[in-house]
Amino acid sequence: MNRMLSAAYLAIGLLAPWAMSASSANYDHSPSKKGQTATALVPGEMSQAGQLPAGYSASASYRCREGYDLYFTGNYIYWNWTQNSLKKGVVTSSASASSFILDPGYASGFQVGFGYSMPYADDWNLYANYTWYQNSASENLSLAAGQTFSLANDVEVDNLNLFSGNFSAEEKIKFNELELILERPFYFGKWLTANFGAGLDALFVGENYNGSYSGIINTLLVPIPYHGSDTLSIHTKAWSLGPKFVFNTNWLLGSGFAILANAATSALYTSFTTLNAEKTTSTITSPKVNTITPVLQMFLGLGWNGGFCNDNYRLGIWAGYDFDIYYNYDMLNFISMRSNDMNDDITLYGLNVQARFDF
């Protein structure tokens, strides 16, 4: 019995290397027909049999002249802008009540970027991108007889009412973002490439609000009573800096087309350097507010990328939908003392179209 066990162990020991070698050969993506050789893999495009070694995430970074790659990106963005402070109040009559909300609608902006692929560093890419976006909303309200107007979130506290009066409001946002990301595109599968990245994200955001009120019949406002008419101007400025992490995916469809699904998140140290409200009779200034701002950015779209001149140059075009949330970044309600909430979120969303050129 012992001799049989010993013989079995010896057979397993002799056959194991052969079996592992056969398994490895079966796992390899080599062509099925003898004598057939696989064509060279073109990074960033769909892989074919025998082009990817097993057990390693091959680079999907484009390689142009002499294996290096420089690229520029230019984006046209057409975003909408929403935040809680755009709701200015409630118009009430004997029959109904309706909210009075500023509607900025969509506005144009742009993004410009520059990247460099480093083949000597396992095809890591260093990418810098700048975003510029501005939007504004304005509205005039004339109250009819029997109507009253109350500011948002402070109906019970301030009790600002207008009778047959006028209310005009204008709100603006100036948004700037600068990011520097180190990333590596790689194959996640034959028809799927992915991109993990990490870096720094910087924001510079300013907001202004201007409002005027007339026909006031209630003077219970805090801290300064209103008498007949008044104006209010609010200014906020902030800068943010912190780490950013990205995960981008390209679901390759063939012929250069792909579905793009991207996500990014940041945790930014934010300093509100300007927080003041100027009224007709007074100025309210708040000390600097420092906080941590979470950011979530998402994108879904369709793109195409192709090479020409023996892949020495490449051109890519894609379009899709952005949805970005900047948590706790709206400080207009806080400084105007019209809300018990410290701040609210800023949301930017809409069309994003990019052209990319590699050389």
C-alpha cells in the first residue's frame, strides 16, 4: 500500500510541470492555426488573439512617433447650473401660492488640456486640464393687489412681505477648475480599456447676488428693519485644493467607436475668503469659513478615435453628458442670514464635446 502511494506521488511530481505548462499554453491568446502569427497590437484599439500576454494588464496608452505621445484636448461644454439659493421666495395670493425661482438655463464654457505619455515609466500619462464656466440668472417680479412675497426659508423669521411692489433679483457664478492627474490606460479585457488616475484638483469659485425690493409693508426683518424699499448685494469667493481620483472606462465597439463611462471624486480643503452682504443701511461681513468639500463628477458618452499616417498621429472625438456635484459650496443663504442651513450644493450638468489630437 505504501509503495502504491509512493508511486502515485512520484507520478504527480513528474506530471505536474507538464500539466502546468499545458495549462499556460491553453491560457495564452495564441492563434489557433499553426504557422499563423498575430499582428502587432495597436494600443488603444481592440486586441486580437495572441496580442496580449496573460497575467499582465497591457498598456492602452497611444504611441505615436518613436513611441512617445503628446496630446491636446479641447472641450465645448454646455452646462446648466442649479443650487438651493436660486429659490428666492414664495408668492402668495388668496387662492394659491407659488415659488419664485431663478432659472439660469444652459450656458457655454470650455475646457483645455495637455497630456504626455511616458513609455519609459510603464506608459503612465501626466495630464493637466483647465475648465472655465460662467452663468447668470435674473428675474423681475411685479406683485398685483392681494399678493404677498416672502423670502425663501425665512417666512417665520424675517416675514418680508411686499404689497403691490416690485422685486428684482440677479445671481451669477464664476467657476474655474484646474486639475493635474497621473494616470495609466490599460486593458481590462479584450474589448474594454480602463484608466485609473490620481492627482490634485483646484477650484476657484465666485458668486454674486443682487436684489432690490419695494412696496414693503412689514418691518420685522432681522437684524436691520426694512422701510419701504431696500437693496441687497451678496458676494462670496472661495478656493479649494485637494486629492482627486479618477476611473475612466472605454467599452470598445470596433471601427474606432467606444462607449465612455467615467467617474471622479475629490476631497477638497475649501476656504471661503469673501463672505459679505451689503444692504441699504448696513453691511454684514462673516469671518472666513474653512471646510472640507466632497466632489462627485460623472460622464457617459460615445466616442471615436483613429490613427493615420501609420499611427504617427491620432484624432479622437467624443460627446456625452456631464453630471457634477460640489457639496456644501453654495454659501449665499448662509451669509444673507436667510437660512438655518450653513450652505447647500452646487450642481453643474449638461453636454460635453471633446476633440483630442495625439502626435
